[in-house]
Amino acid sequence: MPLIKSISGIRGTIGGKVDENLTPLDIVKFTSAFGTWLQNNKNKKDLTLVVGRDARISGLMVNSLVTATLQGLGIHVVDLGLSTTPTVEIMVPELNADGGIILTASHNPKQWNALKLLNDKGEFITGENGAEVLALAESEDFDYAQVDDLGKYETRDDAFDIHIQQILDLPMVDAEAIKAKKFKVVVDAVNSTGGIAIPQLLEELGCEVVKLYCEPNGQFPHNPEPLKEHLGDICELMKTEKADVGIVVDPDVDRLALVDENGDLFGEEYTLVAVADYLLKNKKGVAVSNLSSSRALRDVAKNHGSEYFASAVGEVNVVTLMKEKNAVIGGEGNGGIIYPDLHYGRDSLVGVALFLTHLAKENKTVSELRATYPSYFMGKKKIELTPDINVDSLLTKMQIEYQNEEVSTVDGVKIDFENNWVHLRKSNTEPIIRIYTEAFSQEEADQLGDQMIAKIKSLI
């Protein structure tokens, strides 16, 4: 697989050739670039960086390369070891560090790994910053420390404790209400670090925990993306255990999917919807998601007299808009909860605590709660084009074609019809238009996608 270098970091498959896969040389070069960029940006050499990793097999090897390279630059390293993306994000400001690196390929299969880069707020660096890091990596303009100035190295084993305590201290998390319910919860953590953090949180909340794939050995027992087709085991276990709720997280624990008491998926899109319902019921404000997320969040916000805004796709874009609008809640439809009262990052742990509080206070089963929300169905299609076709021009034609509808050009072209919507986005790497749709039935969503493909073809 190709090495993917982007503004948010670098990712690829372990092994193979330099600059084609994620090899030790690529890891050292990219770590050197980020460390150097931070030193230049802070105008000092003696920085502190927090490093944490998910449980994938290559994690220890990648971690050794990253931490040693940072020390070679004269940077003090605080190594959290097995951690989660949101835990590293929490610990950067907690330790007054200058930045952080998360070693995870998120929901990618086990042969993948990646470096995700954080600023001193524990938030992902901006696109502009990322471009500067990439340029530094290409130039290899690094100045390593002399022997007396090598960076120090220390480990911390209290990061989960700190993260969980900050969640328990949130006014909107009602631990006593959750404890009173004595929820029985099944957890599928795909044998990564969620298998440590999520049960620890649930036990603090007085839940009975049934662990499924919670051994953090990096041997993913199924495709780690928390989609319905990958989650047959937990759906069956929910029924045999007669559990109240199922919790599924991806390897780095920034995506949260839920399963009801009948073994049916709650719907990844509806994780954010349910949490927003609870928060906006108690405090009017703004909710934010990206343009490809469900309309159900807009509906819930409207029901509570609150406002809804949509950003371009990407966590950095969601966070930027949340700050601009001073949002109460935000996130992405893939189960990513961003609760700014804790931090500006997708966080499954705070999502679990807020959802269980909501469930306890509503005094409903998970399926009964799900039935209170409007049901939408999403479709995903794509149209492959020849390289000579101007994709931007095509999208402009589509914008003009539907100018009498509600159209957004923040990120590609999104067309909001009365009962459904379509979002057209071009690929940055190949001549493809991705087509996302949502409607009141799966058939309608798929038909809308087919109609858009036919319309695009007619305009070529």
C-alpha cells in the first residue's frame, strides 16, 4: 500500500520500501520533521511531548523509533504506553506539554499504523501547520542534539485515571443516576486499548461489564471499523447475556457505536444524536457536525430550540466551527463525540458517560430511546471519471442545476431537498466523485444516489 502523507499526519502499512510504506526510516524522518517544526514554532529546543499508542502489533516498534528520535532532537518525552487518542489529547494540556503524537491507524486493519500530531492544546494541528511539517520532512533540514543535550524519557501509568476522573467531574455526567440503574454492559474493544479504558470507566459508574475482545494484544478479531457487518458477535452476545447496552469502539477509542438490548445496532450516526438530545435538553445552544452527517442532529437541535451548523468533512473542520459558534456539542456521524467542556477531540469515553446518563434519566431501554428519534437511512456511492474530465467544473454545473434548492459549497456540493439530501465530494487522489445521500428509506437513499450519477453523466 502507498504511504499516505497528509496534513493530519502520516500513515501506511508496516514493512516494504522506503517512501512507499511506513518503514522505520519514514517514521524517523516524519518524527524529526514534527519535532523540528515544534522547536521552530516555539523558538526553543527543550520541549516536552506526550506519546501514546493503541495496541496494534507494530505499536511498540513504532513507539521506540518515535520516542528515541524525539530524544535525539533534545525533546523530553512522556510516554503513556498503551493509551487512547482522547487520553493523549487530555494529557498534553494536563502535563503542560508542547504537543503530542498518537501512534494509531484508527479503524484501519492491523498491518497499518500512523502518527497523528497534536499541538499544545492537545488538538490536531491545522492544515497549514501540517503542510509545513510535510515540507520539513521533504527537506530533511533537521538539527539533532549533542550528547549532553539529549532529551529525557519518562513513562506515566496514570493517564486513564486522570482522563476518567475528569469525565466523572463533569456536571452533565450523573454517576449516581447511572449506578442506580445497575446497567449490564457488553464491551467490544477489538482487542485494543478500549479494552482497558472503557471497562475501567464503566466499573467506576457501577455497571456490570461483560468483556468481548478486550485483550489489548492487537490481534483484531474482526474488521476494526465499527460497522454493522463487522459486529455479529456482540449482537449475539447481547441476547445471550440479556444485557442492557452494548458498546463498540475502534482501536484508538475515538469512535463509539452502540447496540440495543435486542442485539440491534443503535446506528453510528445516532450516537451523536442521542448525546446532543441530552445536552441540548438541559442547555440551549449550538450543535455542529459535518456536511455528510445525519439530518437527525439538525432535527434534534431544532426540537430543543437550538441551532445547528455543518462544517466541511474532517475533525479539524468540525472543531474550528464549534469554536466559532461556541457549540455545546459537536462531532461526526461516524460515532465521534466532541464535548468541549472536556476537550476538543472525539472521545468515546465521555460519549459513554453522557449516553448512559441520558439513558438512566430517560428511564427507557436503548431500543425505546432510539425510537424517539427520526429514522433516516444513508447511501454511499461513487462515480469514476476519466482523468481528462474537470471535476470542479462538473460540481459547479451541479450547483447551478440545483440552484433553486438549498445548496452548500463549503465542501464540494451539498444539496438539501425537503425530504432528503445529497453530498457530492471529489477525491483528492483520483478522478472520482463520492456521493453521499440520506432519506427516509434505504431504497430512497440509493435511488437518489443513482439519480445523481445519471445527472452527472448527462452533464459530461
